[in-house]
Amino acid sequence: MSNTRKLTMAQAIAEGIGQEMQSDDTVFVMGEDIGRYGGIFGATGGLLDRFGPDRIMDTPISETAFIGTATGAAAAGMRPIAELMFVDFFGVCMDQIYNHLAKNTYMAGGHIKLPVVLTTAIGGGYNDAAQHSQCLYATFAHMPGLKVVVPSNAYDAKGLMIQAIRDDNPVLFMYHKGIMGLPWMAYFEGSSNEVPEAAYTIPFGQARVAREGSDVTIVTLSQMVQKALLAAEELVAERISVEVIDLRTLVPLDREAVLRSVRKTGRLLVADEDYLGFGLTGEIAAIVAENLDTVQLKAPVKRVAVPNVPIPYSRPLERFVIPQVGSLVAAVRELMTASVRQPLEV
Amino acid sequence: MSNTRKLTMAQAIAEGIGQEMQSDDTVFVMGEDIGRYGGIFGATGGLLDRFGPDRIMDTPISETAFIGTATGAAAAGMRPIAELMFVDFFGVCMDQIYNHLAKNTYMAGGHIKLPVVLTTAIGGGYNDAAQHSQCLYATFAHMPGLKVVVPSNAYDAKGLMIQAIRDDNPVLFMYHKGIMGLPWMAYFEGSSNEVPEAAYTIPFGQARVAREGSDVTIVTLSQMVQKALLAAEELVAERISVEVIDLRTLVPLDREAVLRSVRKTGRLLVADEDYLGFGLTGEIAAIVAENLDTVQLKAPVKRVAVPNVPIPYSRPLERFVIPQVGSLVAAVRELMTASVRQPLEV
Amino acid sequence: MQAGKEAELWMYEKMLEIRHFEETMATVYLEGKLPPLIQKGLAFDIGSGPVPGEMHLAAGQEPVAVGVCAHLKQTDTVVGTHRPHHFAIAKGVPLGRMAAEMFGKVTGLGKGKGGHMHLFDPVNRFSCSGIIGASLPPACGAALAAKKLGKDWVAVAFFGEGAANQGAVHESLNLAALWKLPVIFVCEDNKWAISVPKSSATSIEWVADRAAGYGMPGIKVATNDAMAVYEAAGPAVQRARRGEGPSLIEVKTDRYLGHFQGDPEVYRPKDEVANLRKNDPIPRMASHLKLQGYMTDAEEAKLVALARRRVADAFEFARNSPDPEPQDALQDVFV
Amino acid sequence: MQAGKEAELWMYEKMLEIRHFEETMATVYLEGKLPPLIQKGLAFDIGSGPVPGEMHLAAGQEPVAVGVCAHLKQTDTVVGTHRPHHFAIAKGVPLGRMAAEMFGKVTGLGKGKGGHMHLFDPVNRFSCSGIIGASLPPACGAALAAKKLGKDWVAVAFFGEGAANQGAVHESLNLAALWKLPVIFVCEDNKWAISVPKSSATSIEWVADRAAGYGMPGIKVATNDAMAVYEAAGPAVQRARRGEGPSLIEVKTDRYLGHFQGDPEVYRPKDEVANLRKNDPIPRMASHLKLQGYMTDAEEAKLVALARRRVADAFEFARNSPDPEPQDALQDVFV
Ligand SMILES: Cc1ncc(C[n+]2csc(CCOP(=O)(O)OP(=O)(O)O)c2C)c(N)n1
Ligand SMILES: Cc1ncc(C[n+]2csc(CCOP(=O)(O)OP(=O)(O)O)c2C)c(N)n1
Ligand SMILES: [Mg+2]
Ligand SMILES: [Mg+2]
């Protein structure tokens, strides 16, 4: 057993990357401000001093070029990590991501492997407005070919990052700014936790029961897991027992974990910081709707997410559109009083 | 009453654009091969000869530049129509589409209007493989700021196109190649129909009951509407009465039309040519799952879509992943024999 | 092309306004963001205070904004960057509604929905974006509209030296040259793209040297001086107005503050800014104006006081304006 | 740099192979696509026959492919375009598995999943894409890998003159020059981008003139001639191998067929192709080889027969190979 310490998620990610770079010369990092700056959100903090500019490479503001470069380098035997500073910028380089990095392995009939980790920052809550506050993970999970990892805490982040680097497929690793534990941005304390020093992995496709409960299931991920845990705590006073499922990865998706929990509680709240329509909350609700022969609901499914508007800048507006602990508490209460109609006899 | 003729969807779209260009000098078209060629899929056929190269502008292969140009021109008083030849190419210009065209009006507090119509070709079925066969409408419907129009036939296409050009907001107009009625690609005859000569509009957000039925509701759009109608016809022999709902637009989405039909039939099949996960089928299923207090299901919801793989080239492979008439028939049969469990008494 | 008294005084006045606005914002921005008001353990909280979120200030970069905009009319379009205040002020965007936007107030340019990187003023034809390289395509669009509407309007797209390597820049330069659009592309070289120096990002020394590859004039302004920019921009604006097509101007300028407020600037030589400030374009212009006899000490004091008051009024207006109602967030996605 | 007998014969042989492959495909592609076999009312059905989907052929463009690839080793990387056959054949991709891919067979390079625009041969380090401008970034990646692995491998990215105005091209040229990557960028100017002539898309005459804006050599090849391409490419490949960085080569060439098979070519002057074919590079090279005494009539006949047989064998292999099982479609998203 290796000893553990409390780390922030940013430290845990940087540690995981550093350990893999130590043990595998083919791993290197490219991105904007990942060198001397250490990554705007600290995901590569300290790595430049340890590995030098040949392996921690600051790039021009040319996302299409350097992400495509990662794809080409991976095909030639390297294991690149490329950082897209904010996921909101995907629009300038999406073609290299989804038409090439994500599809080449399939189009090659599985004859090539592309071990690329794409890291990117997601999420709002600090008033960075419509072009710097989105989550967008559903967009990447919708299109086949990328594994999509969205950790909620430091321990998971390190294990999932090492798993991602060792995976022979492209992995999109999305970290929420509001749980990185940065010295310049408020974060949820629960996201900094005990992290073993030694390298370890967490398999993809295994959701985590972040809190056990019996009345209502909250399915969520990333920073929203921390909000859900606070909401659950708050609801104890009302004798409402909430189970919180942290999906951890969207591709692969642990459908069974969702069904297992909802079969137990009979009530589902899907909580998401992404846009409401055509996204994560729809997919999770659909999984239950498809399984109504084995799942017995006590209440209709509830979804809480950003109500199909861009993220507004002004604090009262942003707080209104991004689900808060209070919105989860209110939604759970509604679920406890709601009921479904009897199905018609056939 | 103006007289009608049978037109292909391509002819109907070109006619609608031409009539609006005739009546409004600020309307013009930009895109690749839209001039002399008339648009690879015929959406601008004949317009160059009528309006000349100043209003029917062939562009360089610079989607970011000319789509951003459309946004800038719209802000300055024009009503541009820009064509993205295949929706699969969105990755080279998505930033101008969704971070700017789609969000600027909101970020400006509604103080600017951007009357841009973005036309694009979608869909497979003719073995054009992973980078030329996608639908991707859910991706655009997921991100706020664009109206999303996806017609299934010539009559709707003309009315929706004129509505789109007259709308003061950005509209994404997606036409499926397999219903355009091109002389070089097989298409579904049902998509060519009677079209009035005079200009007319069809309001957004109003789904169409393409066929009335009482046992099963198929919610779908675009080319899949034609497949659903054939499936419904085939099922008559088995005395299964299928209702087909053609969504016509995804933003705005006619949720009530879906609920109205499912309240009647108690059985829902969502049929889609887009990717299964995190997309259209999930959203429609979720709408029902959210309303189980007023909707009584006789069977779990069923979804048929592309099973989360890129579109393969080879014919047997493509036919396997893209839902065919037969897959809809089979899914409806399963719905007729399935049943849901009683909800627990609370 | 000499600017002359009126234009030079206008540029000086605008530079004062910009500098005071940026310095005032630098102070106000820190309100509520430091211990002990914030989460324990934090040194700074970007999301707190009356003006939350990222804040990119342009102190030191006034010349490029005023030197170009001195040639523009209200009907001309300017598209700025994520660091937009100097461009906006030089283009005539009202200070009050601009400041109110940064305070997230209903009286803001975007009713508080846009924020400091997203300032839209249709009356003065100004807009900007937080996406690097995104200023060029819409400027081409404004220029194309001018052509189609038969107007002599021109459009200016400002972008940083770091943005120069973004694909959108290349596509726009080609399109504008091909279609002879009345655009002036202005590359603002402040040497840094956050922590990345130009030499680590761009394969040649002058971005303006790329103009030849598009068949348009490339103009170099090597000093951070309003008059030098004015003289370089004049012919480019006239060329555009005459319908002779676009130009690319590159201006060397200096970033006095961090990339954004709160930037630790670990990447930057400690004394760099101090040395840059020795060459501050504002005092230099003041002495020039006096030398020319365009301005007395008394008039200078008046102008300084005027700029201070305008900025103070703007911030007061912003502070005293009401917040939007939370549910207003659901409005304005579509008009 | 003279090619010499061996290289010249190799180029000639490869050009014959390419031409026969393309002409054979042009015929085979039409199988099952014409009335009365297709939907009533259609003139042609792109989705029918043994080889469905789009088909972009490169007859006429052989010189650029063989002239560059004559300098390459198996360990060098080539990234092609949506019109990839000539590059693939010149790089040594096996004809049989390539043809089988176009027939959608399990024996194809991608087990039938990729199709003709998506040929991946990791052994011969060839790949391509249907997205315009997408060949350059991955070529930079292969070159970067070579540097990191300490190999003298080079990478070649081919792209069309129409692709030259895509943002990815600009970003890649800058990155390669900045990092001194061993890449050779080759712009294949066949004058057309589908129906759009170069003059309606590019603001200058030679794309190679943009090289200076990145600080790399720009090399112009004005004739559609294999030896001319060979001589131009040699120094660029050597420069890359020596670690001195990238070059940009532009080659004028001719597209003999439609953009894709079935293209009505309404946009193209009726006699254009006939005139172009008068300057066919293959017979020209044949007479040159004979003049040099490198090839007799008998040897020529042998080479032609050999090329025909190789292509015929490839198509036969493709035809006789089995289809994939439908459910195979669910495999290979991830390895
Ligand atoms: C497409 C895109 N990539 C990255 C960023 C993050 N980013 C914001 S400002 C900046 C540096 C810009 O440098 P420059 O263009 O020189 O402008 P300056 O900040 O110096 O004014 C970067 C990389 C972004 N906003 N958009
Ligand atoms: C990003 C993108 N835009 C548009 C297209 C559609 N398209 C396919 S080939 C082509 C023309 C390409 O011209 P060029 O680069 O000169 O190559 P050529 O066809 O002449 O070989 C276009 C516009 C595409 N595949 N990708
Ligand atoms: Mg800069
Ligand atoms: Mg071409």
C-alpha cells in the first residue's frame, strides 16, 4: 500500500501525466500555455521543469494543426496528450477531432491505433459567459469514436487519466474548472481528496455510487456530483434518502448502474450542467424509458440542466441557468410527491 | 388558389430561394459549387442564370470565412443564405456557426438580428462512408441559438425554406440527399409531391401527422418519414395501425404533438438516421418519460437509430447500421407484443 | 499623411479615456476577489465581486486602436478581440453601457448577457468575440454588405499576433483579397499570447510579410505610436473606400498588464513591463502635442480631468444600474 | 538532380499502373449504375453496382504522385486527399487490397469500412481523407514522431489547389516551419475544385508564393511532367531528411475526368480535356525513355502488359473476395 495525501484535481491530473511520462518515453504533451504557465487550469503544472520543452510543448493558437499533429504522431508510434484549453473552442478544430482522430481506426478496419488523450476544461459558475463556460460532453459522446471521461474528484481523475494514457484509443478527458482546486477559482471542497502516490488505474465504463440512498436516484457527473452530494445531505433533514450515481465516463456508459439504482429507488433525477435538449439528460431518461418492463417508476423522470440558452454572463442570470444545489433539492422534493398513472391493461 | 405541380425536393427548395431573391434584394447565396453547378445536390439549380454571380456566389473552400462572412453581412442588413455542402464538414467551421452566428443575438441582449439561412446536405444510403453520410441534426439542436429545419418532402421544403429566409434568426436547413429527387441518386418517390407555384410559408414548431394510426406512434423526420410510411403500409396486412409523426423542425420542437399521439397509441417508436446515443431518440423518449403522469404506456419506448458507430462504406455494413423499412416493421411488431410492469403503489 | 491638430488631439483624448478606463477597471475588478472575502485557501477568486469572470485589459495598446479608428466613421464596422475595450472606446461605444455590461447590468450593451469579451453596439457598428481569430470573417461580411448595398463603408478586423496562426485568419485574408472587399486587417503585436512569445508561435518575424501571399499590401508599424499608426492606416482605409480591396497592417505594441487580471505572469521577465512603460505612448504624445503648440499644460490638465470624469461617470452609471431578473436569462436567444 | 534510368523507369511503370487502375475503375464503376437497372427516371445511380458511392479518379495527375514518391522509402509517410489512388499506388499500397476496399470487401485495407476516400495502409504508411485540407496536420504529426524517435523519416502531405484556402493548410505550414518538421507539402494544381476554377478561389496565381510567408522554400513546377516533379522534390526531401525543415511544392497538372465519376461537367469548356490529353505525360515519358535508350518498344509493351495484368489481378481479387458480415459493422470503433 502506498501512502496517500489530499490533492486537488489539478494536482492529481498533473501527477498522473507525469508518472506516465516517466515510465513511457513516447508520452508527450502539446497545447497552449501548458509549459511555463503549467496549463491555464494547472493540468500540466510542474511538468515543464521535469521533462523539458521537447516533451511539454507550447503550441501556436492552431488547434486544428496541433490536434491533427497528435493524430499523426500517434499513428507513427507516439502517445500524445493534446490540450484544448476550453472545450468551447472545439469549433475551430472539430474536424480533426471527430472526422479523423475519432473515425480513422474504424475506417482502417481496426488496423491502426490512435492512443491520443485530448484534455479540455469544461463548465461555468464563475461568469466567463457564453464562449467559455460550456460542458458539451454530450456532443462528443454522441459521435462515435472517442472515449469520454468526465471525473468529479481528484482520486478518480488520477486513475482515469492513467487509464486514458494507457488506452490505445482516443480519449477525451474533460475536467471541470470548478473542481480543479485552483488558487484563483472557488471550488467544491469535496473534489480534493486522498490520492495514492503510486500510479493506479480506474477502468472506463464503471459508474460510482457516490452516495447510497433508497428514495431517489440522482444520475450525474463532474462538478454536479459535488452539488448532488450537498443536496443529498440537505435532504436528510426531510428524511429523503438520495442515491448519487457518478457516471465518470460517458463512453463507455454504465447503463446497468443507472438501471440498478432506479430499480431500487423508483425515482430518477438526471442532473447536468450541459444543455437540456438532445443531450445527456435525454439519453439517461431514455435508458429508463426503454426498460419500463423491468423498471417500476414511482414518479415521472425529472431532468435538471441548462434550459437551452447560451450561458449568460451576469451572475444572477448564470446562477439561474446553471443548476445549483437548491435546484436539485427542489427537484428531488417534487419527485417525492409526484406519481405516475397506471398503465392501460392491454 | 395557385396551381400546383409535382416537384422534387431540390426543385422546391430552389424555387423557394428564387422567389425570395426575386422579392428581396438583400437575399443572396454563398457556397461551394452553387453557381454554374447549381449546388451539388441541386438546391440552387438555375439560380445563377437568373440572378448572376453577384447574388449566387461560388466561394473558395473556406467554410469558416464565408459562413462568418454571412454572419457579418447579416448584421449589416443583408439576408445571406450560405451552403455547407455536407453537414459532415461542420468541424472546419463550427466555431463561426455555434459560437458566433448562434450566440451573438443572445450575447447582444437581442439588440442584433442575424437572418442567415445555413443550408446543408445530410444522410447516407448511397455508400459515401463515414465523412459524407451523417445527419448530425441533434448536434445542432443541442446547442442553443439555431432554428433547425429538417424537411421530409418537397411541399414542406418550399414552405419551410421561405419561412426560414423570412425569419430574422439563424436557421439551419438540412436536406437529406436521398429525398432530393436527384437524377443520379435513388430516392423515395413520396418525397416528390404537389407544390404550389406561389410562395407560401409553413410555421416552425408544428409537427405533421404524416399518417394517422391508433396502435403505435412512430416519431421521426427527414427521409426516415418516407421509410416509416412504407413500414406503416406494410403493417396494415397485420392489422397494426401506425401513426407517423413528422417533426419537420427540431428547434422549435413540437413536444405536444409527440405527447398527443403517444397518449392515443400508448406505444412509441423513435426512428432516426442520426447516432443513437445522446441524440434525437433520447430527447423524444425523455419527453415521454417526463410525462408519465399523463401518458399511459402499453410498452417500453423503443429507439431505432445508427448504433454508435461511424457510417461504414460497404453496402451490407451501411444497410445494417442505417435503419431500413424492415427495421421499423420489426420494431413495431416488438412493441405490439411488449408490455410494461405495473408501477409500485406509493 | 500627417494627422493634424484635430485628429491628434482626438487620438490623445481617446488614449487618455482608454487608459483611465483600463486602470479603473483593474482596480474595480479586484473588489471582493481577495481574502478574507473569498473561499479559504484561495489567493484570488475570479468569480467574486461586482465584475466577475475573465478580464483582459489593453493598457499600453492604445495607439493601435486610436490610430486606426481616427479614420473611421460611425457607419464603418470594427470587429475587436477578447481584449476589446480600447477598440470599442476608439470606435465610439458609449462608456456607460460598456461598463454596465461588465457589471452584468440590464443597462449594459447586452443586458448583462454578453460580458466584457462580447460587446455588441449595432449603432456604432462594433462587435468582438472571445474566440481567437474570429474577428476576421464577420469583418469580411460587413465589407461584403457595404459592396452589395453600394456604400463606401469599410470594415476593420483587429487581431493579435497570436491569432495570426489561426486558420480563420488565412481564409479571411484570401477571401477579402479575392473579392476585393473593403477591409483593413490589423494585427496587434504585443509580443505575447498569454504566456507564449511570438517567436514560439510564428515562423516568421512579421505577420505583415504574409500579405504578399494574398496579393494585398502588408504595412509595418514598428513603434507603439498613435501618429505612426494613423499614417499607416490612412492609405489602407482610403484604398478600401475606393473599392481597391483589403490591406494588412501590423503594429508593434506593448501589453502593460497580465494577460488577464490575476495572471501570475511567471513566464514574463520581471523588469520587462517597467522598461516598456518608459516608452509610454501617452506622455510621449502629450509632449509632442505641446511641441506642436496644439496643447497647453492647462488644456492637458483639462483633457485628463475630462477623461477621468467620463470614466468615473461610466462606472457610477454601471454600479447604480439594476441587475437583470434571473428569468431574463430565458429571453433573447431569438429576436 | 537527374532521375536516371532506374528511377525514370520506376516512375513510368507506376504511371502506367495508376492510369490503368483509374481507367479500369472508371469502367467498373459504371456497372449497375445505368438504366434500365436503376430507379425509373434516373440517369445514373451513384449507390448501385459493385463499387458504389463517390469516385474521384486521378487520370492525368500521375506525374505529381510518382515524381514525389520516387524519393520516398517505406518508412516515410504519405497523406493523400479525397482523390487518393495515384498517391497510394506510388507509395506502394498493394493494388488488390486497395481495390477490394472500393468493392467493400473484407479483404480491403479497411475491411470495407473506409471506402475509396479512406485508404489506410500502416505498413506502407499511407492514409488519406475525404475532408479538404485535412492531409496536412497528420503529416506534421508523422514528421514530429520521426523527430522524437530520432529517425530520418519524412512525411509528405498532398493537397489540391482548392484546398489551399482551407484554414488547416495555413496552421500546418506555420507549425511545420516553426518546429522545423521534416515535411514536404505538395499542392496539386489541376485548375479545378469541382466546378470552381483556381482563379475564382485563390487570390494569387501560385500557392507556392505563400511559402515565403512561413519562411520555407516555395518551389514551382509548371509542367505536368514526372521528371520535372522528381527534380523539384529531390532537394525538398533531402532538406527534410537533413532536419532542415519543410518545403512547399506546387505542381501544375491536369484532371482528365470529371471531379467525380458521373459529374456532368457543365462548367467545363467542351474541348478542354481533349487539348489537355494532347500533352499526356505518359506517352511523353515513353518517348523520352526511348530517346535516352532506357527502354525499347518491346520493353515498353512488356511494361504496359505488366501494368494491365497487375490491375486486372487486383480487380479480380477484389471481385472474388467475400463481403463483410453485416454485424461486422459493430466492430473496430475501438481497438
Ligand atoms: C480558438 C481559441 N483558442 C484559444 C483561446 C484561448 N486564448 C485566449 S486569449 C489567447 C492569446 C491570444 O493572443 P493574441 O492573439 O496575441 O492576443 P492578446 O491576448 O495578446 O491580445 C488564447 C490562446 C481562444 N480564446 N480561442
Ligand atoms: C472541408 C471540405 N469542404 C468541402 C468539401 C467538398 N469537396 C470535395 S472535393 C472538393 C474540391 C477540392 O478541390 P481540390 O482541393 O483542388 O482537389 P481536386 O478535387 O481538384 O483534386 C470539395 C469542395 C470537402 N470534402 N471538405
Ligand atoms: Mg498578443
Ligand atoms: Mg483541384
